[in-house]
Amino acid sequence: MFVIADLAEAQPRPGSGGPPIDPNEPNPIDPLESLWIEELTFMEVRDAISGGMTTAIIPTGGVEQNGPYLAAGKHNYILQQTAEAVARKLDNALITPIVVFVPQGDMDIAPGTMRYPGTIGVTNETFKSLLSDIATSLRASGFRNIVMIGDSGGNQGPQAEVAEHLSARWTDGHTKIFHIPEYYNWVERQEWLRERGINEVMQPIGLHDEFSATAIMMLTDPTTVRMEQRIRAGHFSVNGVDLAPISRTRALGSELVDWISDVTVTAIHKVIQ
């Protein structure tokens, strides 16, 4: 346990610019309108929490091979859309930076995913330690509810373990933490798409790509799915589904984000209540 020294007695550290600012000092400017903690000042986060933004979302993605058309940060680009949609519908939540380093299976070079250049993995223990430290920081900031959503299958088990472990430790009623498995509902996403005429035939070669991921990524940045290059090469399709017209694919991506966020928000309300 540590104690913050009295501000009047605090000595400036080299390069610190002087004594630390009073954490209760009023914000001298209008706040930025953002739900992403990394984009906010500490005063903006502080005032948001005191104003009722007492839920924090920890989104976890990954950096892995998504071949051969999708950028390695596929899950992170998806979360830029879905995590913000969830936060906006909750109406009382801020979002941490996306956790991009996650388990990617066996850390040995072969025969796992680590043999693909660009894949960055961590062990389950490292991942759980990182999530625990992030959650503990959020608790110290004053958040009352912390929810974890993971956009990759390997993230789910460790997140559930962290939620269980911290819930057993945090017994004072100040902060609760939850893993939301309903967010990662890939099978249900496929059914949702089939109901809208998107019938994919998954490739036996293990193409790490599918319509829902591509459609949502196109909302964030079309270069992440190499849209122009694929059109020029005649590869603007996935699993037998044409990605043209672009307007249709983007519209379905937007509708899918809306549906995913609805499912997730319903699950969050259920566990918090």
C-alpha cells in the first residue's frame, strides 16, 4: 500500500514540470466528447465517472494471421465499431484501449499460428495478469462495473477466469467485474447473415476470413480488407459470397454491429442487475 504525499510538501521530479496537479482541480476547458479513455484527460474521465459513467468496457482483440486479405488486427478493427456501439447503448460506459496482445495458441513456432509472420501471442497467464492489472486500475479510478468483451475465441476462457478470480477478491461491493460471453456469438452471427441471404461455404483450406468480419472492417477502413487490391485481382468475394456492391456489404456490416451491440447490452444489463 502506498500513500500520496501532501501536495504542499510534494517535490517536483526532474522533468515533471512542477508539483503534481490537484486531482480535484476543476476542468478549465470544455470536455471532449469521446467514450474512449485513452482520448480523454484525467479530468474528463473523473468528471464522467462522477456524472454517472460508472461502467468500464475492456475490449480484447488480437494480432494474428488473417489470410490472405485481412489485416492482422482484424479483431481490433471490428472492436472499434462494436465496442463503441455497446458503450453508446449502455449510455453510462467508457472504453479502455483495445487489448491487442492475446493468446494465440501454442507459443512454439510450429505447427501453430506463430509460424505466420506478424502473429503476436502471449501466454494465458500473461493475458490474465494484464487483464487483472487493467481491471484493478479501473477500480482505483472509481468505476463500479467492469465488463470484458473478447472478439476472439482464445480470449474467452482467460477472461472468464479473471472475472471469477477478481470477483472472489473484491468483496467490498465497490466494484464488480464480468466476462460477457454473449458478445462472441459467431454461430449466431452466421445465422443472422443467412436470414439476410448471405450463405457462406466455408473453405476447407482454412481461409481465415468470413463475411461478417470483412463487412464490419470495411466500416472502419476499407484498406484493412485490401478492397481495391482484391477488386483489381478479381478476388472481391469471401466463401462464395460476392462483396460487391460495396454499399450492400457496408450496410449489412452496420446492421450487424447494431445487432451484436444489442445482444451484448442485453447480457450486460442482465448480469449487472
